[in-house]
Amino acid sequence: MQDSYTFGTDVYEGYCYKESLRLNKVLDLMLEASGRHSYEVEKGIDYKGGWIILQWDIRIESLPQANKEIKVSTYSNFFNKFYAYRNFEIHQDGKLIVDARAKFMVLDLEKRRPMRVPEVLQEAYSVAGNEPRGPYVDYKIREEDLDYEIVEKLKVRKTDIDVNFHVNNARYVEWIENYLNDIDQIERIEILYKHEIMKDQIVDIYRYEDEEKIYFKLETDDKLNALINLSKKNIDS
């Protein structure tokens, strides 16, 4: 079956804050898993598109710890017209520590428009039918009416851009991570990407925090590009 992929790696301490792997590096590892999986499955398949992520729902029991081995897994959940649903897991010391669901779409790289997931891809991933094989992202994050504070204006660099010629989705988390006090207190990350961000654009980063969550929104030219909601662990439980 070609519906799943797993690889193992050691957690490099240079990618950690204190002993915990940074949040953006957690996304990088999951993206590496899906990228490796896609490379293996899609060899020899010719289509004019590229995968982009629309939404993440990441549940964190604990963050990977430095200088220890982890296993990163992904599997194709199901396809539905324009959308592909994929799940991820990260294990350390035999324990599931990160469980993530993502919603993907195929982007026509010439027209910069969505395209239906080609049947040849659905067949290649060995996912029969369009019924979910596991939990999936079945909702949309909505912009909350909050008293956001702008915390940074930044210019997109060449090093933020990925193979699809827009900002890599893990860089969004890297940007907002500068405004988190303790990454170990984050138990859930929800991200909705609304519009791609391109090189040299100026990104306005807005932040709001309450007792339970930290909210971010990213805008360019007054256009909403992404919403990121982070849920805090209940330290009293």
C-alpha cells in the first residue's frame, strides 16, 4: 500500500528551545513526511499542479525532546473533489505525542487556481472511495472580533519561499513563535490559510491573548492571509 509513510530521525538540539523542539520545526517534520510520501507515490505522474495546505489542526501531548529519536508518520485519509485530507503522528519513546490533521488542495501552478484532485493521484495513493479513514478537519476557523494588537511588520524574504513560489506554511508559525512565552504550554495549534503570501510583501502580524488561547492573524495590504489559534494547556488539571 502507498497510503502511508514513516521515517525516523533524531531531534537536533539546534532546532529546540531549551529541550523542546520548536513549533515551526514540528510542522517542518510533518511536511517532510508528506513531501517524502508524495515523492514516492507520484513518481512518473505528470500533472500541472502542486500541493498546498489550507488548514491544520495539531494536537500536542508533549513536544519532541532534544537528542532523542522520533518517528514521524503520515497517511492519506480521503479525497473529496478539490480537497485531500491527510493525517500525521509523531511518536517518541513509543508514545504518541503529536496528532495532526491537515486539509490540502491541488493548486494549478500556471493559473494559480485550485484544481480537482486528479483521479490518477487518488489511485496512486491507494485510497478507495471518499469515506474518511480517520478524524479530519471538518470545520473552518473564523476570525474573532477581538482587540488585536499589531506586534510586527515584516518583509517576506527569499528564504521564506518554498517550491510553490509562496511563503512556506511552517514559516507562518516561525513568525508568530517569537511572540509566545512558553511553547511547552501549547496543546493545540489551529491554522487557516486564506491567501498566499509572496516574496517582498509586507506582513502585518496581529496578536491577542486571553486565559485560554493566543490568537494571531496575518495580513498583507489589509487582506487577511491567515488565522492561527493556539490553545493553552490547563495547568490546573
